[in-house]
Amino acid sequence: MISVKQAKQIIIEAALPKKSVLLPLSEAFGLVTSKGIIATTDIPNFAQSSMDGYALKYEDKGNLLKVIGEMAAGISEQIKISKGEATRIFTGAPLPLNADTVVMQEKIHFENNLLIVQDENLKQGSNVRSKGAEVKQGDIAMVSGMYLSAAAIGFLAGIGCVEVSVYAPPKVAIILTGNELQKPGNPLEFGQVYEANSFQLKAALNKIGIKNSMVLTAEDDPEELQKVLQKALEVNDVVLLNGGVSVGDYDFVTQAAHTCGVEEKFHKIKQKPGKPLFFGTKEDKLVFGLPGNPSSSLTCFYEYVLPALESSMGLHSSLVEITASVTHDYPKPAGLTHFLKAFYSNGKVTPLHAQESFRLHSFAQANCFIILPEESIGCKAGAIVTVHLLPL
Ligand SMILES: Nc1nc2c(c(=O)[nH]1)N[C@H]1C(S)=C(S)[C@@H](COP(=O)(O)OP(=O)(O)OC[C@H]3O[C@@H](n4cnc5c(N)ncnc54)[C@H](O)[C@@H]3O)O[C@H]1N2
Ligand code: MOO
């Protein structure tokens, strides 16, 4: 058995290659740019008013001005002003030719139908967004490696971008093993359990933009499992097997992986839950044999699978490590690293009641793991412990 640290290192070394893909902007939220983006035009594309008011030549601000027309947002015809003239103008509209300044409508008055500016703070260029103030044509508007937040998507749309090169979300297959699994919605026959792992894994994959993962099932039969794994490997970058990875007579995952040409990198880690985790590679594809117990499966996903997926997508790890003061004693024997389902708030972390790996009740209320290292014999209330905040 290897340590948690060794297992993580082996997975980092087996890094999935980063693949670039061109996607419509509407599908790029949450992904990371794989190429820089060059602005194809000046934005704004014209000198633009940022207020409702009057457009004038700054040098005319002390004169009585004749209002010769109106510039509204979206206007298609240009107006030219001369000395002693101004136009009405609205927010977002282009400035008339020769105007360089906008005075807010609250800061003027009229005498005999002529405009008088009453704004001591008015400067040349006041209330005007200059052409190219956001980006200039030919500028790098966004560098490679940028996370596409909602604001980043809005920014790119605003500079006229329709497609963006991003690191492709890897294709992931989930394989369920176990004759006892029943779909939620059907009555449970004797000996059956509701299938939960594909639901939680799909939810966690969705969270990082990996959608439409394939879910395949295999009875506890070595040949069937081998066929299903072979099929999954043909079209996916990552395969997540569930269950069948331990030492029972019906646990065929390692055997099937070997028969499919998967090179075993490790099997079993000094940890709880998730001790029997299997990891192997086939060419540049990754194969994880997640232990079947739902809590073990999801813990291994967060600690081992997620970082591998995120790194291939250019994402920073969403499993954030902090330290916190633990609120209760939690004794454990030395020998295995424990990942305790816990709740973190305001610098304090509380281990939750049910830690058994067949249960998800406490996991459903958890927002973090407390990490108790291999050599530790647990923690005392008030001790500072390592915490991994979960990307919920
Ligand atoms: N003699 C030993 N027995 C076991 C050991 C061991 O070291 N020696 N390790 C135990 C540990 S720890 C774990 S974890 C499990 C892992 O077992 P498997 O990965 O082989 O998983 P299964 O036996 O197929 O299933 C375990 C458990 O999980 C339920 N399960 C499986 N898939 C799903 C699913 N998709 N949704 C919901 N529940 C699922 C399954 O019904 C079992 O109850 O091995 C221990 N045994
Ligand atoms: O390690 Mo198993 O995952 O405890 O139940």
C-alpha cells in the first residue's frame, strides 16, 4: 500500500494532456482560454456619451449655444456641430462631429431657447467614452489561461467575440459494477441497493463543466466488465469504474483493467475511506477504480480524480486547503490517513456524526474534509487541523 502523498504524485505525473477546442461563447462559461484573444475592432467603436445631456465643443462651454439636433443611442446618421452649437444627446449615443464633451442635463439651463452650461467641474472629454477605451483593434483583449467567469463571457461578447478557444473538458465514462444495484424509482428487491454513485459523480463532473458523461453498467462478470471497459476506453479520456475493486470473489476491476491493456500504477492507498482505490493508464487515458461504497467513491473523486481533470482543463484546483481549529476530539489509530466528513465555518471545523463509508448522510451535510495524517492518532478539540474545502 502506498501513502496518500505518493498516490497524488503518481496521478500528477500521469497528467492528462490538455486539448484545445473552439467553442461558441455561449458554451464556454467555467472553462479556461487556451489561446489569447485579439480584439478585431475598437470598443467602443465611436466616441460615446456616458450621460443624458448635451454634446458641445469644450471651448464653447462659456457661450450661449444653439441646439441643432439630437443624438440618440443607435442613431445611424452623423450630425456636425460648428462653433456656438450643441446637440441633445443620450447615454450610449455617438458624439456629433466636432463635439468633445457632454454636459449632464441636470447642469444646464435655457435662456431664450439657447443653452447655458452651469457645470464648474466640466472638463474637456467629460462624460465621453473615447473610441477604443475598452479595447483597441489588434490589442490582446484576453490572454491564454484565463478563467471564463460570467463577467469574462460578457466582456468577450461586448467586444464582438462569437467563439473562443478553450481547454476541452475531458470525456469521462462512469462504469457501474454490481448485480445488487437498482435504479432509484424502482422498488428494492431483497439484497438490492439504490444506485447512487453515478448520480453524485455526474453532479460533481457537471460542476466543473464536464457534461453528458457516459454511464455504463456491467454485471459482476469478468468478461462483461472487460467488454464494457474496452468500449469506454475507445471514446473517453477518463474512466471511473465503481465497485468491484476490493478482494472479494466478485471484484473483477483490476483483472478487467489488466486484460484491457491498462497499466496499473497503484492499487490500495493507506487511507480511510477509499483504501482499495485503483489507478492505471492506457496510453494517455486515465482509469480510476473507485471503491463501491458511495462515500469512498466520492471522497476518492474529490481527492484524486478532480485534480487530474482540473489540471487538464487549465483550472486551478477547486479543493482548497486551509487550516482550522477542530471543535471536538476525534481519536483514530495510526496507520491510515483519514478524510473526515466535516463542516467548516468561521475558522472552526466540526467532524460530522456518520463517517462510515457506506453512508452519505453526513457527507450530504459536509462542506469539507478534515485530513488526519497517516501517523496521527487523531485530534483533540482546539487543535489546528488541515481542511480541504469541497467545491459544492
Ligand atoms: N476482506 C476485505 N474486504 C473488504 C476490504 C478489504 O480490505 N478486505 N475493503 C473494504 C473497503 S475499505 C471497501 S471501500 C470496499 C470496496 O469494495 P468494492 O470496491 O469492491 O465495491 P463493492 O464490493 O462492489 O461495493 C461495496 C459497497 O458499495 C455498494 N455500491 C457499489 N456500487 C454502488 C453504487 N453505484 N451505488 C451505490 N452503492 C454502491 C455495494 O452495494 C456495496 O455495499 O470493500 C471492503 N471489503
Ligand atoms: O475504505 Mo472503504 O472505502 O473504508 O469503505
